Amino acid sequence: MKAVFLDYQSLDKNDLDFRALAAQFDQWTVYPATSPIEVAERIADAEVIITNKVQINAEHMQHNPQLKVILISATGTNNVDLEFAREQDIVVCNCQGYGTAAVAQHTIMLMLNLATSLLKYDRAVRTGEWNKSTQFCLMDYPIMELSGKTLGIVGYGELGQAVAKLAEAFGMQVKIAALPNRPAREKRIPFAELLPQVDFLSLHCPLSDETRDLIGREELEKMKSSAFLINCARGGVVNEAALADALKAGEIAGAATDVLTVEPPKDGNVLLDASIPNLIITPHSAWGSVDARQRIVQQLVENVEAFKAGMVIRQVN
């Protein structure tokens, strides 16, 4: 089989082992990145396309009747025309659950940073504030324990459950939100009722029409002024302007997000305003541990092996 990987650099930072994947193919061509105008030429004669973010549309598939499989090296499938692939009997498989441990760990890390004012203390040491202290320690910023605090989780799938397990290990009380307009489920608290109960609110739901701007001005006003918001889901789940205003007004104590509505934020973003207090932003890096990324490579191998054996796994079309 002839395979082409169109954007391996979006996955590999020169720290992954691709040998098992390359061994699956008779011919294996990899490109660090591929622009839209380069796609047609690079997939010519390929039986297998591997893509992370490069768009594969109906025209690409129509001009390559030899194409058998499209492997997406991520969970999201919006970069491939799934319906047309199905019509052409082209199997599309993605990767799933590879980043659960990494994102759960990152979520707790953000919570700990906010709870301990870690970045503020680090900055205070680097700028010489500790040197000026009249006692052995510097305690200018709030420090709180996670133990005994209430964590609300929105989105209780595999990732939400992993975060809950780690939080419980810190002694937190975990409460699960029922999304608005969803049927009532056992042990889930209506979303609006949960908001004023939590010390931390952690988002792990997908972005959809139902969840877009799930956290807006009204929801932030319902939260405690001492509460923190964590978003390791998608940028559009939180109304960014409302969050910026809430932090500036002290309506909530702080927030941390690994995601923005547009990534990267080349044209700026309201949350990048340096005057916003107690906000931590990480660059959509929660998923990116070397372990998680190597897991993606292993799942690509598994997807190919299963296809060859006539037992397709992780098919999304």
C-alpha cells in the first residue's frame, strides 16, 4: 500500500517513533506540512492518506479512485468530507482517547496554579519581592487547598471522569452538571443550580450549537465571587468577552483556559489583555504529552492493521 502523511509536524516534535507505522506500507511519504494548493499533487496515487488538520474534500477523493483509507491523527473529523467518503467506499478512521491522562493532568495543574497563586509567587521571587520580605516567607497572595472544595464538572465523558478521579484524590467533592435542555440523569445537578455551589468549574464538553457560549455573563454572575473557571474543552464554550469582564469586575476569583475561539490568536483575542487579573492561558497544549502523541501513532498502526484484516476499527463515516 502507498501512504502519504500530509502534516506530521503537527504531531511530531522530533520525539516520536514512527517505525511501526511506516512498516505498514510498501511506500511511505511524509511531509512536515501541506498547504491547500499542495494537497492534490501529494495525494496522487496514494491508497492511504494520513492527515491531522489538512482538509480532504470531495474533489480530492473523486480524483483519486485508488484511495482506500483516510486516517485522521486526531479525534476531530471536520477536515474530511465524511459523507462523500462513505459514498465512495473510502474508510475514514480517527484516533480516540489518547490524551485523557494528559488533559486531566493539565486540568488539575491549572487548578493548583490558581489555588496556590503559583505564577504570582514565581514572579515575586524573580522580581526580588522575596528579598525584601521582613520574615522568612512571602505570603502576599492567597493560597487555598483543594481538599474540601467543590468541583463542578460539565461534560462527564471519559475525560470528565478522569478529572473527577484526580480531584477526589485531592479530597475534593465532585458534582456533575446536567447540560441545559438535556433529559435529567441520575446524580446530575441541573446546570443553573450547580453554578452557585462550586469552588471550581471545569469544562470538558464538546463544542456544539447546544454548548456554544454555555458560560456567558449570566452564568458567571451565578458563580461565587471566590470561584474559579477552568476550560480545557473548546474556546467557544465560554463567551470570552463576558469572562474578561467578569475577571476585571471581580465577579469570579480567577480562570484558566487551554483554548480560545480562534487558534492561534493571530489577530488578537479579548482574553490576551494583560490587564485581566488572575487569568492563565496555555496554548492548546494540554493534550500534547509525548505519551499521548505516541499513543496516536500506535492507534494509527492499529487502524491500518485492522483495515488490512477486514475488521475496521474507529471508523467515523
